[in-house]
Amino acid sequence: MKKLKKLIHQGEGERLDFKQKITDPYKIAKTIASFANTKGGKILVGVRDDKTIMGVDPEEEKYTLETAAQFYCDPPVALQFKEVEDEEEEITVLEVTIPESQEKPHFVRDKNDQRLVYIRQRDKSIPAGKTMVDLMQKGELPDEPIDLTHLDHNERKLLSFLERHERVTLKQFMQIVNISRRRALRILHHLTREGAIRMHEQENEPYYTL
């Protein structure tokens, strides 16, 4: 339980999500698929957003999670379960591990049988844009992180900006490094293919994040 509490103390993020209880297999399928499509992660069931440990009936939660992973995710996502007990409080937290998938992209079927791809951005599961989905389908997203020693000045400047800010648009990047639209697009597409940044197209103007 000490190890679990240390993990909870980190708070939700790109690789960690808290759920007090699993009530909707479709909603949790988005979280499961987003972890599988990104860098993997853990869901702690029985923990509130404010980090309060409430505990759950693990068998009941496993059933809903497996339903989400097997029937709402396409292809299905493999889950790993671990029950962590607090003997003093007599409560159990279900730790669900979702490894990064080798079968990207995993689509999520909604209640109208439409399919969307989700990825993890900070502590949110968000729809992936067409470009990102295409790269996943072509297998052009690298398994290993980009070698930062080979980046040029403009690429380093972009990554440095994104470390301090949540997102950047094409226009903002052009202004930051004072280069043409064509050159800026080439850099953004290169870093997207290398897996250093992610492109999001669900808004009117596409934007990029780490």
C-alpha cells in the first residue's frame, strides 16, 4: 500500500488515471485505448480525483473493464490487474496496467458503432487527428524516443517552448523561430513522424503538443 500511496501522490497525468468506480464501459474504453495508443499507463480504481482512497469491489470492476477492453476497443486491449489491499482500512484498490500497444491504433466503438482513436495528453484522453491515425496505421510512429542530439536549432526551440506551454499552432511556431510556413510545416511533420510531438486536429486550427 505504501507504493500505491506514493503513486497516488504523483497525481493524474499522461500515464496515470484515477477512477472512484467504473460505471460506463464505453467511457472507460476511451481511457484504456488512449493509454494503449500512447505510452501505456495505469488506472487506479477506487481512488477519487482528489487522491482520496475509497476502495472498490475488484471483481465487479474487472468485469466492466474487461467488457470495455474486449468489446468497445478494436482491436481488443490486454489488461493486467493487481489488487492492492489496505488491511487497516479494510479496503481494496484495483490497479489496472495498460501496456503501450504494438497494434496501434486501437479504435473505440461508441454506442452508434462509430469508431474514434484516442490518445493521452497530460491527464486527458482526447481524439487523435487524421494525421496521427494515418501515421499509426502506417507504422511510422517510432517505438523508441527521438535522439535529441540530432535536432537543429529550430527543432530544439520548438520542444523548449512546448515544455513551458501546453500547445503550439503552426502560426505560433512560425513567429517563434521566424521561418516560412513551408519550412515550419516540414519541421512539425518531421517531429510528428519521429514521435517527439503530437498533432491534434479536432479543433478548427490544428495544434501540436509533446
